[in-house]
Amino acid sequence: MGSDKHSAGLLPTLRMERVRTILTHTYPYPHEHSRHAIIAVVVGCLFFISSDNMHTLIEKLDKNIKWWSMYIAWILVAALYHLPSFQSMGLDMRMNLSLFLSIYISSILFLIVFHIIFLGLWYLGLVSRVAGRRPAILTILQNCAVISIACCVFYSHCGNRAMLRDRPFERKTSNWFSFWKKEDRNTWLAKFVRMSELKNQVCSSWFAPVGLASDYPLLSKWVIYGELACNGSCPGSSDEISPIFSLWATFIGLYMANYVVERSTGWALTHPLSVEEYENLKKNQMKPDFLDMVPWYSGTSADLFKTAFDLLVSVTLFVGRFDMRMMQAAMSRVHEGAQQDDLFYDHLSEKEDLWFDFMADTGDGGNSSYTVARLLAQPSIQLSKEDSVLTLPRGDLLLVGGDLAYPNPSGFTYERRLFSPFEYALQPPTWYKHEHIAVNKPELPEGISQLKEYDGPQCFLIPGNHDWFDGLNTFMRYICHKSWLGGWFMPQKKSYFALHLPKRWWVFGLDLSLHNDIDVYQFKFFSELVKNKVGENDTVIVMTHEPQWLLDWYWNENSGRNVSHLICDYLKGRCKLRIAGDMHHYMRHSCVPSEGPVHVHHLLVNGCGGAFLHPTHVFSSFNKFYGKTYECKASYPSFHDSNRIALGNILKFRKKNWQFDFFGGVIYFILVFSMFPQCKLDHILQGDSFSGHLGSFFGTVWDNFVYVLEHSFVSLTGVVLLLIMAIAFVPSKVSRKKRAIIGIIHVSAHLAAALILMLLMELGLETCIRHKLLATSGYHSLYQWYRSVESEHFPDPSGLRARMEQWTFGLYPACIKYLMSAFDVPEVMAVTRSNICKNGIQALSRGGAVIYYASIFLYFWVFSTPVVSLVFGSYLYICINWFHLHFDEAFSSLRIANYKSFTRFHINRDGDLEVFTLAVDKVPREWMLDPDWDMEQKQPQQLSHRRKYPSKWSAAAGQQDPVNTVRVVDHFVIRQNEKPDFVSSNGSVSR
């Protein structure tokens, strides 16, 4: 009985009329809207109205990603608002979109006029002088968007209804909670059913119209009127001001009042920040302004175009025609080889022992470069070794093996990518000025008369291939004519040098230029130095930028003949170690004992100073150099890790190189340009089974492939040009036949993907046309539809719109028309396609053809960009892991900032050379002001290397700080008078 009673009470509550009122209005518009969607819009509006939230969100997004998102949102809305399924879900996108665009354009025009008038008053001196600052255009657009969204949200809930004059007074003034009948208070379903009544009370009480236009005679001709709220036909016309118009006018008035008050009183310029705002500002200032890793696949980067141009000029002009090294030799003050104090330095030779560091290929991403610089700057690094602690003091000497800034040498890249991280790690003296030019080097600090008396860290650098792209101009200006790289003193005057170190150790820093060899004058200097200065029992470390042993093996070449002549015929076994960069990984090879002389005992590559990572597994088979067999003793990252990292080309290529989308989408569109439109698709759509559909689909793809090769002009031209570029892209180490095969397979994959995407897009269009979703209204359909319903739902008996059109010389309706037309792209595409299929392409005017192909491109570009990145990334992965090709291209695409290292050397009192390679697996991305550095007392004239905490920034997460995560990945000893005796390798000493 209880259940029957409950059912009897429930049935009246579930009347269909009452339930229907929850989802639909009794008035023409707005009709059937999704409550969840509207709630989401309201929450979004509240979020974006908050300037802090807006700033926080935009700050985390790259500005290009932001514009990309706006583009995607535009074409997505343009595609979806035509679909009736959204109306069946209760979301009337057509009315809301057209209303938003109308209010948006009106707001922009009104505020522009307001700002012009306000600036005119400022110019005449009628307002405060602090009001002369121009408003930000983006701020105006943002405020107009927020106002338009707010009006659309109100319209979706309350409509543009005007109250009838003869409406019962008690209905207007009814109590808010009068609909809560006593007998229904405990019935949750009744509360849910009466939500529409609550909404009506909110719209009529909280947001009621401001009143009748007759109550405001001055405004009667300057307002839009409300729509009569009645069922059926309404007698007469509304005299009440539109609630939408009153809401818009309120927001505009608030904006204008706020702007006038701020600019006229200077409040915005003088009012102090709140404590919270001050803390946020201080927090943002307490972060380094590091640059990101260079986007090597960004076709929109001006730096990359400049790099290509500089390389072309350098190869054609400087190599073999004009060489800066020849000018350096000509400018030397003394021409007696070993006596050239511009090139030879022996101020460190009398020390009992010496710690010194080697790094190369810095100046890429700020995070990675600073990570290495921070470790180099530490007074000492504490490492765990078994049960003891290993202490490695800071090097007195820093050797940098070239490629100081990427992608090209310029004042900007040197200052932001090289000097900035090093200055944060170890600050230059307080008296040093960045614009200072060192004329007479070395310019020693005050109180020091000789270079040997200076006990701070020093730095010597050689140029790499990237430093030569401008003919060595930037290197000479920033290295040879400046005295400080951060807190490292630079006595160097030329691009190559010789250092005499303690215990008969030497360092030869060679400049290989762009043709991987030393010039005649450089050879003369070093050969005479060997004859006159280097003893028979001395040991030489030869430092070059490129590891010729690896690259010659990989490219099957024989470069650096002058270097080989110097090492083999002059040093004659005294070169115990060769160090180089250029390859952004760490590898060490040692000579296998055998009969005969050994020209070089150890080969060490360490280019992990800050640039993107290079693979190691590609060079795993190297074992021959100068006729001797070498064995790989250490590699970082390991061969297995290197192979695994290459998989990122498939998974992360587009994420890391989203700028590549622009050219990739354009190329795909050119490949299928001649295939649009596909008018005969019945055999695909009318198949009986899935296999039949699939067979017809791929058969059509093949037919189009043949058509491209036999009949098309534009697409075939694109295929041929792409094929030429693909073949040229294949490394020259493989034969021409293999290059052609690889290039053809590569282009075929792209062409097949482009054809499949084209056919899928055409099938989608054809399906929409057949189901009357598109090609039903023609051009400017959204604008024409809105104009047809505008006068009905937004009455304008005073002719305000006509006057606006007249005063703006037709600009106002034209802006609305063409802005709405931007959302008619699918309709334009479908209508034009139908006309072409019916009458042929010849019936289309040139302008119509441009509009059609432009509309096709807008959507096809979005569909193709993920695919072109996937195909190209897969090509790189297959080539690097299966054929060991494209080691540079396949890893530069990943822009990996992790796996950074440098090598620390120690010449001990016995004359032996201890070698430690220190590495950081994961580079921090977030930094904060180091509290120890901030609290340490700093003397005005104190050099930064004397501080206990020399680096300004530490990792935001303490456990990720490089000082805490650094570890030893390789450790060995070179005996000066014996064959090499290995202590350990491959990370046997770990932190």
C-alpha cells in the first residue's frame, strides 16, 4: 500500500508539460539549451574575468600555441554549429554564435570611438597628463570578448523577453520562494521539476529590464527593445528596453568609468600593489630568464634562416678565400713561433698540481647550460665513493671546445645563451662592464701585475663550426676582446693557443675552422713549438672541436691531414689524449695494446655542455684510428639508453617541433591539390560490407596516386620537388642508389598519407551534403539567417541599426558580415564543391576557385599536421635505429636537455693525469633564488670565486639540484711515463 501511495503522489509531479519546461521555453528563442553547457560557460567566464587567472593561464602557454588554439577553436566551431545534433542536445550554437559576433563587433567599435575621444581630450589638455598612455589593443579585445560572452550567457538563460504592461502585478513582485509549496518541500523530485520557475524568478527579479523606453525620453532612440514574452501573436510592439542591451550598456559603462578614473587621477600608475600582488611580482622576478632549446625544425625561426645564410656565405667566401686565422697570424706582434705570447701561455706551469675542466657545445637551452655552469662554478663537488667521500675542487682552468652559441653566432645568442648562464653561475667582478672592449689583454684585476699571480679560475676557448658561420667575427668580439666569461678570467687573444701546464703537460687548442683542419700558419706555430719547447718526455693533450676519429669513420672520409701530420710526425707518441666536442654525448676509446708506435692513447669526446643530445649507439662499431685498434671504455648515455631515446621521434616529434606543422601541412596540401574535389564516391559509400568499403576506399587511393603521376600538374610538381629534397636529405655516406630508394620510399609514404587524408575529408563532405547538413544555404548563410531573425527577437523600432550603418559608412554591417562569413567555411566549401561536381571546374571564377581552395586548405591543414609529423618522425626513427643514418637530424628533433656532463682533470704531484667525467641525468626546469647565495655577505670588491655559494639560482626542488644529482660516469688515470693504467670505467664510481 505504501508503494501505491508513493506512486500516486509521484505521477502528478511527472507531468510531461512540467518536465518539458525544464528543457525548453514557451517562447521562440532561446529554445532547447543544455544546462551543463551553459554552466560550463558561466564557470569559464568567471575564471577568465579574473585577471590573475587569465595571466596565469596565458603565462604558461607559448604565445604561438595560444594562437594555434584560437585557430583550432575557430574552425571547430565553424564545423560544428551546422550540425543539428547540437540542437537536439539543447545547444543552439547558431543563435549564440551570431549574437556573440554582433555584440563583439559593436563593443570593439564603441570602445575604439571612446578611446579616440578620450585621447583627443588628453591632447587638448582637458584631462590629466597621466592619461596619455595608450590602451593595449589586446586588453580592449579581451574585455569585449568577456562582455560578449556574458551577454550570450544571459540570453541563453533568460532570453530577450520584455514584460507585458498588463501583466499582473503580483506576478512581478511574487516572493522568491512562493513556488515552494508546503506539501512539496520534502520531495526532491518536485524541487528539481520547479527549477525552471526559479530560473524565471532570477531572470525577472535579479536581471529585470531597466524599464520602459518612454521613461527615458533621451534614450528612446538609442536603445534596442525587448522581445514580447507571449504565446502566439503579440498585440503591438514592446516598449521595454532590451535586458541584453541594458546588460551590455552596464558593462561598457563600467569599463569606461573605470578607465576614466584610473587615467584621470593616475590611480593605476601610483597606487601601491597589494601584499599578494607584490609577492607574486617578486616571485616572478626571482626566476632566471633562460631561453628554451633551439627549435631546429622551426620553419618560422628567423635565426635558422640567418644560420643557413651565414653558412652559405662562410663556405663560399671564407673557406679557401678569406680566413680569419690568416689575419690573426698577420697581426701577431712577433713572428718567431714559440715566442708569440699572443698564442703561448706558461703561467700555470710552475704549480705543484692543477685541476682543470673541459666542456664543449654549450649555449643552447638556458636550463642545460646553467646546469653545467653551476657545477663548474662550485668551490668543490662532493661525491660518494664506496664508503668514503670524494672531493673534487673547482678547476683553476676551464677549456671550452667550441660551439659557444646556437644556432648562429650573434650578439644576442652569445649574450643570452652563453654569457648569461655563466654569469648566473659565477658573477663577473662588480667593476666589469659588459660593453667594455679589452684592447690590451690580459687586463688583470687591480693589485695583480702578472698573470701567474692571479689565483682565480681562467678560461680558454676554441671556436666550433657554429662559431665560424659569420667568419669568426662574433667569437673575436666576445672572446678575444673581452676579459670575463662570468667569473672566469679570459686572457686569450687568438682563436688557437698552447698552454704549458705543470709536470710537463701541455694543451694544444686547435682551430679547425669549417674545413676540419688547421691552416699553414697554425701548423707552423705548433710544429715550431714542439721543436723548441716540448720535451721528449712531455705529454700533450690535443683539443679540437670535432672528433675526427668518429666522424671520419662514420662518413668514410680522411679529414684533418695537417692535424694528423702534426700528431704523427712531430709529437711522435707524446699525444696521450685527444679531447673534442661537437658530438653531444660522452664517449671514451682507448688503444688496445699492440706492436708498433701508438700516436694517441686515448680518444675522449664530451659535447654535453648544454646542447641537445646526440646518440651513442650509432658509433658503437668504431674501433680503428691511425692504424690502431681502439676499444670503447665508456659511453654516456649507454648504447641501450641511446637506442631507446630514439623512439621519441615517433611519440614526441610533433610535441617538440610543432612549428614544423606549418610547412608540413602546406606540403601535404600541394601533394593533393589537383585531387579536389572527388565527385564520384558512390562506390565507396554504397558498399555492402566493411571489407567492400575498405577495398573501394584503397582502390580509389591507388587511382588517385596514378592520376597524380599521369595527369596532374600542381601535385606532380610538388611530388617531384619533395622527392628531390628527400633524396638530398639522405646522408651522403650511402650510395646514390640507396639514397634514391630511401627517398622514394619516404616520399611515397607522405603521398599515400596525404591521399588518404584527402579522401577521408571528401567522404566527410559528401556524407554531410547527402544528409542535408551542408550545401543548403549558400554563401553568408549565418549572416543572412541572423538578419532574418534579428528584427524579430531584437526589435529596433527607432532605427538605431540603420543609423549606425549610415554613420560608419557601412563598416559596421560589413565587419559583422565578413566575421560571420569566417564561420561559414564548411558551407562555402560544400556549396562550391557541389557546383564544381555539377558544372565542372571551368564554371568557377578565379575568385571562387581561390575561396574554394582556401577553405579546403584551412581544414586539410589541421587534419594533415599530426600525420606529417608522425610519418616524418617514424622515418627518422627507422633511419637512426635500423640504418644508423641521420644521427644529427633524428636527435636534434627531440631537443633533449638532459644527460649533461663535463670532464674534470687533475695533474697530481706525481705527474699523472686523473680524469673524472661528471654527469647529470635530469636537468631541472624550475629555478629559484638560492637562499644561501642571497644571505651570504658580499664585499664590494670581492671576486665571486672566493664566495662559498657563488651561483645565484638553485633548483626549485632541492633533490633535483645538479649539486645533489651529479655523479661520476667515467674515471681513469693516464700515467705520464707509462702505458695507460685504467682504474675503472663506465660509472664504477658513483655518487
